[in-house]
Amino acid sequence: MKIGIPKAMITYEYPVLYHKFFELLGVQVVYSDETNSNILNDGIIYSIDETCLANKIYMGHVANLVKRSDKENIDYIFIPRVAFFDKKETVCVKFYALYDICKNIFDAHFITVNIDYSCHETEFKAFVNLGIKLGFSFSKTILAYKKAKKLQQEYDKANYEKQIKALSNKNILLVAHPYIEHDQYMGYPVVKFLKDNQFNVIYSDINNGMQTNNESYKELSKYLYWKYNKNLLNGIIEYSEKVDGIIFISTFPCGPDAMVNDLVIRKVKDKPILNLVVDEQDGSAGLYTRLESFIDILEQNKEEMGERI
């Protein structure tokens, strides 16, 4: 059996859990290609104009797998349906709409996990149901899920420890969802530019709250209920004193990010902040101009601080 996973959006939130779960069941996993112009163009074709760029790119990745299905003998395309978590945490509606949208648009076989704690559909239950649906035994499915979950936690812990050790005297905090910051089209150009200019990139989503249920985000917003945005705020609280500046990257027109980013920019006054909104129009020249200006500000601040010392 072979299962395709779109290399976009929620896949970047759980890069180990999904892959290892299938692998431990003996299922072969293939990914869609890295985001490129063809994937972007296909995503635009299969999306309504009002949807955000990240969603359009996801649709392009699904289209990429659908095109490859017959040639590469892909049996199913895996699209998780994630709605509500425990503690009444939710996510953007795109995370629990994509499975149904893709089923109605593409002529392909799809499988999913339905994670919705508000309806008592826990992550554990969702993966067990998926394994049984694919024909595996109850016990084998449970063992695969528990092992995959542990490997995901170990991966998150190792990433955090690596980032802490990498902190230097020239850091920039990147506040963006992992499916943005690690995507070849949306985030990679920014990360590469910063590294080429000798800045150490610190990722807000990699923080000490990933496994400890840290609620430091409440210093910025007590009533936030978007799970992944909470995690980004935890990172801002943890790293803001350790970096020279903060760069937000969001996709147009993402509602949750637009509101949360604006909230943070209003409250964080002691750090230079650059707010980048990426859309489907390739305007790299303007992007680099803004990044160059921001770096000039950071360098000037360092020089002024040195004079004061």
C-alpha cells in the first residue's frame, strides 16, 4: 500500500507523527513535490479567490499527488481533518474543511483522521479508526500510533534543544507557521536572505511550550483560542529578549494571523518588527528591499547600543 501526503499546511505541524504512523504499519509514504510555480498555479485554479495563499498552495500539492497517482500507484491521499483540541482550542476553519473540499473537487481516493474533541473524537481514537479502516489490527494500530507520537515528541524536544544552543549575539525571531517558514515559495526566500546576511534565524513555533502546556501566551492575549497561534505567542514571550528584531510572515488574506499579528505589534514596543504578508504575486524585489531596510535598522540599533555601553 502506498499513501501520498501533501507537503503543505498541517503536514509541517506534525512532520514525524503522520509519516511514522504509516511507516510503522508497513505503508509506503510519498510526498508531493516542493512548492513550485506549477503547484502554485494549480492551487489557484482549484481554489476560490478569497482563500489564503497557504490554502491555495495546499490544493496545488493535492493536485500534484492526484496527477502522480496512476503512474506511481498511490492508493490514497491523506488529508487530516483537525477541528477542536482539548481545552476548547480550535484551528482555522481551513484545517477541518480541506478533506471535504478535496473529496468534492478531485477524482481520487482520500483517507483522513477526524480530530474533534468537542465531539469526543480524540487524536488517539482518530488514528485507531484510520488503522482499522486500512485493514490493520487494533493492537498493531495502537502500537504504531504510540510509537509515532513518541517519536514526534522526541523530534520536537531535539529541535528545541538545538535552537537554544544555536542562540548567538545576532538573532532574528521569525514568527510564522511552519508550513509558511519552511515552504520553498513562502518562507524559504526570507530565511535564506537572513542567513546570507549572517543572522541566526530563531523560529517562534519551536519553544518550551510545545510539550509542557505552557500558557505564557496569556501575557499577550488571555482569550486567544487558536491553538497554533497560541504556540507562536509562547515563542515570542520566550525569545523576545534574546533577539535583535522580529519578523512576521503571514499569507494573504489569513484572518487569524492578521488579527494576532496586529495584536502583538501593538503590545511589543521594545523590538523592531517587520510584518510581511505574502500573496500569489511574485514580488521578490520588493520583499528584499524591505528586508534590507529592516536589517539596516537592526545594525544601526546595535551600533547605538555599543556606543551607550
